[in-house]
Amino acid sequence: MKAVALVNKNFFNKKNNNNIYNVNLSGVNLNCGVVDIPKPHFDNKHYKNDNYVLIRVLSFSCNYRDKGIILKSALRMNSGNTYNQMPVSFFGSDFVGIVEEIGKNVSRFNIGDRVIPNCSYPKADNDTAAPGVVTNEASKGWLRINEAKLIAIDDSMDDDIAAGFSIGGQTSESMIRRTHIHEGQKALVLSARSNTSLFIINGLLKRNIDTTIMSTTDWSSEELSIVNGAHYIKISRNSKCWPDDIGKFDVIFDPFFDLHLSDAVKHLNINGRYITCGYKNQHDNFKESTDYLHENNLSRIMIQSMINNLSIMGNCIGTTEDLKRAISKYSRSMKPFRIYDTLSSESIDKFINETYNLRQRFGKVIMKY
């Protein structure tokens, strides 16, 4: 299989360097290319494979969490120290694949089933598997995975959507469930163009929740039609605080607490809930000149929270039931996110550039094998 990866030029001779593409990510040079990954041997009689399946990846995508993983791998490769370095490094945490081999105790799947990750957290689906994200190496093409870490999907969901579904679907349903928001209440979704936020918006609208979205980017009429029914607020990227006239909300959903928490608590009703699933500056290289505008003051946040009986919640992914609920709510007519581009392995540089460097991008970028 032809798979994409970061490559360490120290391990490649010069004649192969023509097949290496360069991309800049947060000021760091990435060397990436296409490598041959043969089908690994999978002994279905060996006890270590009893609960495992071998997956052939059809398509995959990257989430914001993958950005830090990619950057750290590139910095190691660029360090000049070849001791204990890998010649290649794979990436990607969302995927769709086909079951090619199964262990003798596998009961959930048959060869030929199409599957996506089940990142159930804080508990895995059974005690033979660890909780959390299934893989950081979806680009590798061949994956050996515990059956508890996968879930089957039918043909109603095409590969492009399936390759970017699991983490966003599981996280959004968990966040909506844990806030106990219901019809008649008002929700605000921040950083509305992020894929997690698009999942949340879709989930709220399907529940008939009065939903407002906030963004620092202009949305076209076609883009707004994807979140039809939501109220749209645009704020300036250089704003030190939100305008007072945006009102107050019962629940605020936020993918980046380090950008928004101080402002968010000021715009919650009494007994309001704020929930977040991530932060922007996961690496020092991610910081931008405007980030100083959004420094969180813990004392002000806690005083506001005490006065108004607010709940501040952190959320990490979700349960198997959350993922099942996300899948059950999926419909072709109201997809939870948009596909920006679908690329082949020869366009690995374009894939990384569109995924992380294109500020106006709206939707997921999919790598198709």
C-alpha cells in the first residue's frame, strides 16, 4: 500500500529526495512523502491477536490534536540527532477502513466489514482495550486494532464523511449530553468553523435548540446554509472582549478554552454551563500575536462563576453510546460537517497545508487511499 508519512531526510539517499515534499507548519519545515507499506503478517491463531482485527485504511483525516503530534515529530527529525530516530512518522486519528483479518475471539466483525474508530472515554468498551483515541497513525494504512476500539457503519455514510466522523461525533454528543441542554434554552457555540463546533451545531439544531454561533471569519451565504437555523455573530480577531449586546446563554460550547473562557462566563445566565473540549496553544509554536488579548484571569472567572452559580466543565471525547447516538442521527440531508477537499496520496503536501495553514478553509480535508 502507498501510505503518506513525515520522512526523515537523514535516512534517505539524495536520489530519493525528489519524492519528498516540503510544507511549513507553524514555522517548522516538514518533509513528507509517500512510502510503501506491505500488508503485515496477522496470525489469527496467536493468542495476542485473539481480540484484534487487521484494518486496511480506506481514507483518513487529521484533527487539531494531530497538529501537535506532527509538529513534535518534525522537530525531532529536524534536530540533526539521528540517535533513536525513526526514518518515517505516521499521523492521523480519524479513519474509515475495511476489516481484512480477525482474531479467533472476535465476535463483533466479519472480514469485509467497514469500520471507524470508537474512542470511548473514560472507559473502553471492554477490559481488553485501553480507553481513548484509537490511533495516532491512521496514515500508516494498515492498523492492528482491538475490536472494542471499532464500530461498524453501513453504506448510508460515504467514506469521506466516515473518515472524519468518530472524534467529532463522539465528542459533540458527549458535550450536549453532559450539559443537559433542552428545548427552550439558548446555546452559544464558539469558533464555529472548527469541525468539533460544526458537529455540536448540527446536534443542537436537530434537537431544536435556539443556537447562536460565533466566528472571527466571514461566512458566505452557502456556508451559512449548512447551519441553517442558527444565529450568526461575527467578531473581530483583534477584539479584546466580546460586544455586550450579544446577550446571555444557558450553555456555551467552546473548543478552545484558552481563547474564550474569560469572556464566556460573562455571557452565561444564572445556573449557566460552560463546556470545553480543548485548547488552541497546545505547542509554543501555535501562539499568534493576537493571543495576548485572550489571557484568562482565574480570579475574575471564579468570582463570576460563584456569583452566578455557573458550572465550568471539561470534556474528553465521549462514550460508546455517544458515538452510537451520533451515528444514529446522521443523515445525508443534514451532514454534521462539510468536506472541503478529498486528495490522493500524491498530494500529501497539499493535504497538510489545507488542513492546518488555510485559515479560510471550511470543512474537513480527507486523504483517500
